[in-house]
Amino acid sequence: MSALFPELAGLDEDEQGHERPTGRTASTHARVGLHGHAKPAGDDEELDGVYAEANVRLARPGLAAGSEAIARFEQAFGLPGLIRSLKKTEGDEIELVIELPDGSLAAGSLVPPESRAWKRGKTFGLAYRGASLPTVLAKALLRFHARYDGVPFAKILAQIVPEAGDEHMLHNDYPESVLYAFAPSSGWRRFFEGTELYRGTCGTHTGKVAVIDHTDIECLFNSVPYDNRLPGFFTTPSVEVGAEGSTAPAEPTFRHLFTDIQDRDVIRGADKLLDQALENLADDPDKPDMVFIQSGCLPDVTGDDLDASAARTAGKLRLPVVVVGTQNDPISAALGKLMQGRSFARDRALERGAIALVGLPDFAGRRSLDALLERAGIPVLTSVLPNLDNHALDQLARVEALIVYPWDRHRETARRLCERLVPAQVVDANAPFGLEGTARWLRAIGDAIGRRDAVEVALTEELDRLGPRWRELTARARRYRVGFVVDQPNWRAALAPARSLGVPILAMLREMGFGVDVLVYTGAGAAPREPSTSPGVCVKTFRTCAELDAGLREAEAVLWYSELLYEQRLTRNGRNPFSLRQFRMGLSGAIESLAELVRLAELPFYRRYARYLGAAFPELSERPDQEERQ
């Protein structure tokens, strides 16, 4: 029994009397809003759309509980070692993010009694986020409710005690982020950016289209650059670069307009700026085929009617105008808008062997994949998400197979899209990284459309060409180990492809021949999962900043993973950093990835001169100069 509230210690869990969920989920008929409150199915839902907004941050901003508070709540919820985030959020709610048995995450909340909730009690309610409520989370919420319903909710909120040094944190901070938090006490052990939005996941429109951004300049240019050739905070993935430096092929007919809302427009109304932008397009002799209107938060606050602007200029413009509005993922939302009202006959003619790629990002190496498919005689008619071509829907109607990339950001949207495109086959393929992974990806496509023999021919030719270079590089890679610092006991979940934009980092490193070291934070006392069951992987623990400093300094690994661009915690310990930036798609991309990692592993600069660079963790007392490590 939990010691969180000693006055209720006599309440036996078996006496709770609450109904327990019996199936996989406690609710399969409710749609859940972004703030975790159940809504009736169909409420505000576009029944013929396909867009489903993905939560790029599962956890909301808030005041994070410290390790001692988390341990007490884990006992109270009956979730030992499974709470990954516990916060007091805006609106005086308590949000917990837990790890499920399959390694995925789920979020639930304790909310004030007057708030919308999945289940209400005397002094607080229960809520959750997601399309359904996992049984593990449902049981934990009901267990806490049975034990503590009747305790004033203010008293429960008071148990969210931050870590020492985090008293300054705000309700809009993300402690799991290395950018969107102000000096969190856990920052010393965070090497992963906790918010996917800022790790190069943006998409773009392609084709002869115009995109109007109806917003202010601060909103339009607030994003961290994700072009890996530019300075930035993070080591975002390498992307394919077009002629003008974009992540998509050069599109000279693409136009981007920006209304630049000023203070006076907020007072007088900014609709006229959007009208003017649309009229400018109408007067252009080389009109686009389609117009998309996106907006920032400001037009929502001022009440600008984007649809009315489009209607006012429709007669003069005479072009299809898609009003996307304010969206976290405007490209996926635009696809959803285009799909509304669009029907696809089930007996329509399909082009034999033609495919469409769904959710495949423009990571470096993408063009080599296209070349392999072409050599195997497999035509790629279109690719949707994270980019969108204005003719994509016409091409989607013709394909025989839809090849879906395993990326959680687009998983639900892709599922809905594929359901609308029956009878086209759906191939849930692995991510095409590494020699083995790319070969499996190509063979899955070949099997689906009856082109396996042609795929094998193309694979054999390419592998024969790349084989000598691969063997030479793997022989060099076997001399080195690479490392990860993970701030949770389940290190496998932290390194899973789902968390790394679909990239199977651990599998690629093992295929390349590197050994792997993992330093796992166990400050709250939880033991790491699977400490010694993975071949080639050495798992050790640390509890303090000093132990991490020593672990990095003494480990055999010469390369360590970090998503920060300037990583002094590693370089000042004589270690070279690496990140997703070194990983590329396809067979030739695997060679390039391996060559880059071997080059970094063999780079002696930081091993040789680290002792002159200062302390890796300035908060620690000065340690004796380290000896040169060759």
C-alpha cells in the first residue's frame, strides 16, 4: 500500500469496488481530445477525412516531479519503475506517461472534479489521451482512484515536488527537451531531444502550387533550421537536398506567399491581407494549379475567417483553394482536406506493378532507393507524407500497392488513407536502412507486386558492387565500440526505431560490426531492463553526474550518441559524438553511413587534446587532467 497518503493506508485495494476493464482497452468507442478528455465518436470529426493529428510530444508541458515524488506515485498507482513522466500541468492537472509492456507509451491524467473526464470521483477525475485506453493504464488509474478518492485534490497536487534545483521550472517547460526547458536539473544526463517536432520532421508541398502563410513574421520563422548544412542546436537527420537547398526536388513553379500580420492588422482585421494575397495570384499570368492557405495562432485569436476570404476571391481566382488553417502538421492536414469528398471506386483499374510510398521521409539516400526500384522495373507513381504533390490523389488511385514507412507521426493518417484506397495492397515494410534492412524492404515490395525475381537481380548486382567496400569498412569498425547515455531503465525503448523517426540505429550498428555500450540512469533505484542479454551490448548504470563523467571517461566506446550539435560533455571527455545525421537510407547509403562512422571513430583529435578543453561537467569539482587516450 502506498505511503503517499498515510491517512488512507487502511484501504485495501481489493475493496475498491470499481469495475475493472476486461479487454485490451477500457474504451474502444470514445475519441479522445488532445487534453485527455473523452468525446463522443463523431464529435467535430471529419467522417470522410484521413488526417489524424499525431502528438509530437506525448507529454504536455508542466512542472515535473522529482525522482522521490515519482517513486511514491509509482507505488500509489501500482506501476513500479514504469512512470516515464509525471507533471503538474496547466489547469491544475496531474499527467503521467507510463511505459506499456510492449515498450510503447501511454498518457493519463488526474483532473479536478469539475473537469471533463473518463471517470469522475468525489474529489478528482480520471482522463487519458489517445484513441483507446490501454488496460495497464486503466487499472493504474482505477487503483489510484479507489485508494485516494475523497482526498482534497489540492493535497494530491502538492505531492508533485520537483527535483532539488527545479523549483524555478515553469508550467510551460518540457523537462524532457534540451531546448524547451530552462536549465532543468536533469539536463546533465539528457542526450536525446524529447520532442520529435524539432528533429527534422517537416514536410513541404511540391508541384505547381502556391502556399499562403497567413501569420506574423515571428511565428513563420520560429522553427529551428533542420537543413543539416546550416548551424543549429540539434543534429537533425541528413536529408536529400534539391537544387535550391530544399529537402525536396527543386520546384521552380512552387510559390510561397506570406501576409506578415502587423500590430495594426490585429486591431483592424487581417482578413484583407489574405484577400490581397489571393488577388495577387489571380492577376498572375502563370497561375498555380492549386492554393493552400495555412495560418499561425494569431489569426485564430483575432478571428480571421479564412474560408470567407477564399470565397470572396473565388470568382476572380477560379482555382481550387484548400484552407488548412492552424495545424501542427499542415501537410498531413492538407492531404486530409483533399481526401474529403473524394471517392475511389473499388473496381477501378490499377496499374500493374505500380506503387506509392507513404510516410517515407526525404532522408539522405532516398534517391538511391528510387534508383533501385527503377532497376527492378517498379514504377513509383507518387510519394505522400511528409511531402505532398498536388497530383498525388490521381496517382494514388492507380497504384497496385502502398508501401508504408514505420513512422508513428503518420501511422494513423496512413492507415486511414490505405483503407480508402482498397483494393490496393498495403505493405507495412521495415525501414530501408542498412544492407539487410534495405534488402528486406525491397523483397517485401517485390513479393507484393510479383516482381521478386527482378528485385533479386537488382539486389545481387548492387551487393556485388558494394561488397568489397562493405567488408573492408566492417573490419575496421570491429575495432571500436559506440555508446549511448539513456536516462530511463528501459534502454531498449529509448533506442527503438519508433523513437528515432523509424531509423533502426541499434540494428545498423550491430550489422556494421560495432560493439555497443549503454550507460543507464538509475537514480530512482530502478534496475535497467535486460542488462546482459543482448550480444555485443554492454550495459552499465550511473546515478550521479560524477558517475556519468567517470563512465564516459573510462568506457571503451570512442563514439557516443547525442542529438545536441555542440556536445562538450563528450568532446571534453575525449569522445567523438555521432547522431542520426550519420545514417542514410539504401544500400549505398549504408556504405556511406558506415564510412562516416568509421571516420569519426578513428578521429584522434579529442582523445589527444581533451585535457586542454576544460571540465566536461563544469558543475563538478575539477578533476585531475586525464591522460591522452589513443
